[in-house]
Amino acid sequence: MHDDHAVQTSRFEGAVEDALAGVRGLFRLIVEKTSELVVVHRGGKILYANPTLIACLGYENAESLYGRPLGEILHAEDVTRENRRVRVMLATNEAAPLYTYRLVRRDGCILTVEVASAPAHFEGGTAVISLCRDITTRIETEARVYQANLMNSMGTLAAGVAHEINNPLAYVTLNIALVTKKLEDLASASGARGDVETQSLARELLGFCGEALDGTERVAQIVRDFRVFSSANQEERRPIDVRRVLDASIKVADNEIRHRAHLVRNYGDVPLVHANEARLGQVFLNLLVNALQALPQGSAQTNEIRVVTATHKVSGSALIEIRDNGPGIPPEIMNRVFEPFFTTKPVGVGSGLGLSICRSIVSAHGGRIEIESEVGKGTVVRVTLLPAESVDLGGEPRSEIPKLAPVVPRLSVLVVDDEPALLSAIVRQLERNHDVDGRTSWKGALEALADKRYDAVLCDVMMPGVSGFDIHRSLCERMPESNERIVYMTGGAFTQEARSFLAQAPNRCLEKPFSPADLEEILRAIAPRARASSSV
């Protein structure tokens, strides 16, 4: 009986051992086949790495990693944090909360992984088992989404700032122009009556006015350039000249460039490209800043950034190059320059996302971006973009005024703008040659339209309590042939509603700030239709 019991016990223990061996084999199979990255380490040494991790890190076999320090596959900045977590896990015998760290591939590339770790018995002792999931692509995508949202927010902010600048800039420009005209009349009259002193003073003041007008034009140009980076629709694409976008990018960075380097433009003929202006502006500005930061400080006389455009002789593509004569990029990191979060800049200077985002934008436009560099001789970043397949050159932009006969008949004009100073400046400018009424509210404009017929209406797009669509609908109801006789004035549409309206409305549009000549030209274009309508 004793022998039978021993046999049964032995058989049971054998079955248990077989079952455990089967479970262990199953778990080993799962670990070896899973897409998760598994590493077991103890005392800072790697005891086991599953095939997925070995392949992911670019090693040929398990022996390449077994017994090696864990720090060889961890980013140097993450080693201390990992050691601290391991000490806590071993002391408490509890799993660590989910966390992330960076693994370093054999070729130097970085992988960001999400890690679940816990202490466990392994080969005769306590070790730490870590299951890692590669989230590099997710992190990169999130970073790009964040950057895109940031650019959209900055775009909305920039458009709003442009609107607020353009309104006062418009009436300053018009008032200076009016003062200039009066001083010209005074100088002429003084000269005719022999009043040399007054004539001399008037001419001196005319010089001051000329300088002031130059200043307002510079401010207006800065705002126009800034709006390149605040496109209302960041995905809208149209045929554009890359040289204009480059010039705008250069102007934005000009203050930094002038103090650090000499910039040379070498623009050759280049085809129009079908692209989003704001996105390309973001790329070019980033590349200019990178080139600038690569140059040593205190050598502005010898530092050079060269911007080159040309047409590819075979494909007809647009070629854009941004060159610097800086220290160049070492060969060992050239294959990492487009890697997200990789940067050689000091902490706080760069995020390491710039070139990665530039590559994404250029790729989304069907182009490519390449870098050539030689240590001690500088770097060339080359962007290649496909030419626009077709460009309609037959029509003129709405903001351009057709060249018509110089004589403008006297018109009845209604001007509507909620900025009192701008309204007064426009009325003063026009009332010498036209019958002008001004209103600062849409309610007041409707009252004026109910009492009188106008040959032309100059109306601001963005006013309190009323949308552009409402304005257009009301004007169409009150004025026949409204598309010919209504002009919308805008200092920058920074709301989606205003942008949608301007995109759909067929009317002429005056961009603030505008000059007296712009006002006369727009009325000259309206005059034939207005006169024809009044004779009916």
C-alpha cells in the first residue's frame, strides 16, 4: 500500500511538473512572439531580451545584449531615473506606475517607450521585468498636432493683431496724405505771392510728411509679411511664388540676421508651386533660424546665410536652398537630424521638433527636403517642390484696381466703419470730389440707405453686432447691381465667419491701410456702373 501511494504521488508530481513546464513554455512562446518589447535586468545587467526588442534595437541575436549594462540601451538622461525606480521596486516588492523612457538603437536612433515594470523571481534571484511599448510614432504625431494647433492659434492671434494695427494705420496714412496735399497747395500759393518763408516752411514740412508716409508703408509691409504666417486656412493651397514667401520669412527674422550674419539672396527663375503659403513660411523661417543659430556669435562680418532659388533642369521643380558657412554637421549625427526631439542645441534653445515638422510639411506638399553638410565648411538645406500643374493667369485679384480713365465723376458715397477716426479720415479725403455720408454703425447705415440712393458704398466687414453675410444681404436688397457698387474694407479678417464671407463675396475689397489713390481708383472703377444705373 505504501508503495502504491508513493507511485501515485510521484505520478501526480510528474503531472504537475509537466503542466508547469507546459505553462512555462507557453509563457516563453508568448514573450518571444509578442509585439511588446520585453527586457529582464538585475544589478544593472541585462539577463534577457525578447526577439522583438533585439530586432527593434538593431542587434543580430540575444547574445549581443545578454550581460551588457542596461545603460547601453537606455538614453543617458534616463539612466538615473530608471535606477531610482528599480531601487523603489525592490524595496517595496511592488510594480512601478506606468512611465516612459527612451531606448537607444544600435545605430543611435531614439525610441520612446511606455514601460510597465515589476520585480519577479528569475533564474535564482529577484530581477526586474519590463514590458515596453514603442510610442515614438504616437509622440511624434502628438507633437505635430500640438505644433499645428499652436500655429493655428498664433495665426488667429496674428490676424487679430493685424486688424487692430491696420485700422489706426489706415487713418494715419490718409491723414498724412491729406496734410501733404494741403502743404503742397500752401507751398504753391506761397510761391505765387512771393512768400518765400512760408513756402520754405511748407516744403520742409512736406519732407517730414514724406518720411512719415514711408514709415507707415514700412509698418504696413511688416503686417502683410506677418500675415503670411497667419493664413486663415492652414490647409488652403494655391499657386504661389516661393521667392515672395522667402522674402517674408527673411523680414520676420531680419532683426536677428542683421546682428549675426550677412544674408545674400541669389534668386533664379523658379516655377510657381501649389502650396499653402503659411506652411511654407513656417518651413523657411525655421530653416533660416537654424542656419542663424549654427553660426558663431560675434562674427557678423564673416558669417553668411545664402538663400538660393532655381528650377530643376530635368523635373522642372522649384529648388530652394538655404546655405550657411557655419561649422557644419558631424557625419555621425547626420542620419539623426530629422529625428523628432533630437537636438544639439543647449537646453531651452530648441525642442528638436523643427526639422521633423519641416520634413512633414514639405512631404505633405509632395516635395522633399535634404541636407548636405561638411564639417568646417557649412550646411546646405535643399527643399524641392513640384511646380503648380496649372495657373490661371487670366483673372486679376479682387484687391487690384483696373486701370480706367482718369476722370472720376462726382458720386454720392456712403462710408460705413465703426472706427470713428478712420471714418472721418475717409470722409475728409473723399468730400473734396464727392458727396459723402459717413456712419459708424450698421443701424445708422440702414437709416441712410432708407433715405437716399448712393452710387457707391464703402463698408467695413467686421462691425459689432452684425456679420458680413447680414451686411451683404441687406445691401443687396436695397441696391441693384450691388456687386458692382459695393466695396468691402478689411484690416484683416480674423474670425472664421468673416473669412468665409470674404471668400464667397464677389465684391471688390480694399485692404487697410489704403492710400487716397486707392480710394480714387476704386471709385473710378465703380463710376461707369453707377452712372449707368442712375440714368435708368
